[in-house]
Amino acid sequence: MYDVIVVGGGPSGSSSAFFNAKKGKKVLLMDKVSFPRDKFCGDGITGKALQLLDEMELSEEIANVKKISSHGVTIYSPNKLNLRIPIDSPDDPFSAFSLERDILDNMIYEKAKEKVLENGGDVITARAKKVILNDEKIVGVETDTGEYYGNIIIGAGGYNCPISRHILTQDETPKQDRKHYSSAIREYWENVEGSEGDFEIHFIKGIMPGYFWIFPISETKFNIGVGMLLSDMDNQEIKLKEMLNYILNESYLKERFQNATPVEKSRKGWMLPLGSPRTGTLQPRKNFTNGALLVGDAASLIDPFTGEGIGNALVSGKLSAEFDKITTETGEEYQHQLWSKIGSELINSHKLQKMLKREWLINWFIKKATKKPKLQDVLTDMLHNKESQHKMQSKWFLFKTLFF
């Protein structure tokens, strides 16, 4: 019998396991595959993730493996204006960066494994098949290697997590709400020209209302990709793969790829459950049931504008350690505390996501922002997940900042 069973060993699950074990709890951490393993992602690490990785005692290890730091985000409009937003902060233990997820996730997983074993827990490779119920309370997990029982079951298995599926079915919530889900495709490339080390976000004619990114892994290797909201994809004649090919071969960016080469078999697609706010008192959706709670992608916590999910995954994992049981009352408290930590940025990102769907509006917004230092400061806070960004929720603040 365990105090906590964590289903999923990615950043949210490993964070949950690490911080629960740090509190002296007996933890079982399981994942269906062995680490290291690839995870399809943009690979960018910014904001709150930096502080939490430092809390997990990973600063030195990351410094030894990362090849480049990114000190800003540059956003390009369809009419080729650009806005550079600095994202360095004196509060950060190290600078923002990009790192392949097979490397980063394995570092986080190994640190969690070390802490779990130190405190009498176990780490196994097992595929969770379904939950075990006792009078409608989740008391354990049935896996392909046996049954395991715990006081709290934490679902950290991504958008297809079996704990998440159970809670969504129980709450009669659609598994895939197309207004709150994005699809993305990424590929690694060598020797892309024109990079100055920033994260790049490009809004390009022909792929609207999606966007294209270029994130530097090193001075010569890059993570590139394109993403779009599923409800917007329903209205598109071309698919993401075709959009990516258009950018590489026909758009004004094609010259940057003329002497570059793709990494073989690195083009992969995945789904992103977004943390955009929706109707209901529990945001972004109900993420608990009697005996269990959800963290990370399983809880639909990905940023609606940037597509970044690691920071919120780590935050939710750490918060899970504050609870010794999950009931209706404590489950709601978990969600309210989580939303108080990350809700402002998710609300702001959702506003930007909706605002920047129209080509003319993106052009106008970026032109305005280049001339408005206050607006640039808000965007810096938003993209770097700072607490002060709550000001952007004020409609009057936005109106005043944009027009005066």
C-alpha cells in the first residue's frame, strides 16, 4: 500500500513523485515505457519551469548539458514586422533554453526516482490499464504487471491518461473539446540560417490562424514546427504537414532552410490539451475525483498561446504534494490553488490566442507593441509566466495600453 501512486513519469509525474517523496510519503512512480524516451514538443523551457527545476536540484546538471541560452522571444507578423520581447529575469536561477525532451525528461525522471527510492518507494515500468474502484473511490490502478493500491492516485499520463479518461467520463466531459485542443507537428533541423538565439514565433500568410516556431537547441540544431487549434483546423483545406512543407519550401522563410538539413525521422505530431478557461466553477475543467487528481497535460494545462506545458506540469506536480487525501473538498481546494497560481497567464494567453487569429489584427498589434513599452512589459510577463501579468486581465488596462 502506497501513500501516493503516480501514473506517468514525464515532468508532471516526476515533479509529483519528487515533491511527495520529499515530504516523506511512500510513492510508487510508474510509466509505460523505459526512460530515456522521446517526447514530441517544442522543447522550450522558460519562466516558472526554471525555478522549479532548480528546486528539484537540477540546475547544475542542466548547465552541463544545455548548449545555448535564449534571452528573448521574437514575434514576426504576417507583414514581416518583428517584436523582440526580452525574457531574462534576475529572479531566474538560469536563462531560458531549449533541450531535447529525451534528455530533459530523463534528467527530471532520474531525480524523482532517486528521491522516491530514498524514501522507501518504488519505481516501475508498467502500463496502467484502468482504475480500481471501491464504492466509487479510486483506490488503485490495474496494470499489465499487476494491481497496485494507494491512498492518492495521481494521473500524469498526458492527454490519453487512463485516470484522466475515467474522470472525464465520470463528469460527462468530452475527452477532446476541439475549442480547447491544438495539434502540432515538429521536426529537428541542422544549420538553419539567421538565428540569433531567440525563440522565434512566426505568423505567416498561408498558415493562419496557426503559427510557426523556430527554437534553438544549439548554435547548429533547431526545433521547428507548426501548430493550430483543432476547431480552426476544421476550416482549413490543408493539413499541418502541408503547412510545414509550404513554410520550408515556398514561404519567405525558405531561404533560411536552403542550406539546412532535417534530422532523419524526427518529424512527429502530437495533441495539446490547452488550459484555456471555459464555463464552470472549476478551471480549466474538473481534474479530480474521490481518491485521485490530475496534473500536467492530463489536467489540460498547456498554455493556449505558446503551447508550452512543462512549467504548469511542474507547478501542478509540486502542488499535489500538499494533499494527503482527495475528497470533493480537497479536490476543489487543489484546483482553486492551482488556478490561483497559473490562471492569470492562461486567461491572458487565451485572449491573445483569440486576438491573433486575424492577419490584420496581428499586424496592427505588433506595430502598436513596438511603440508601447508598457505593452512590451506585459508581454514579457506573459511569455515568461510572471505573477504581475494579472494586470492584463483588466479590459481598461488593455484599452489604455493599446490606444493611448
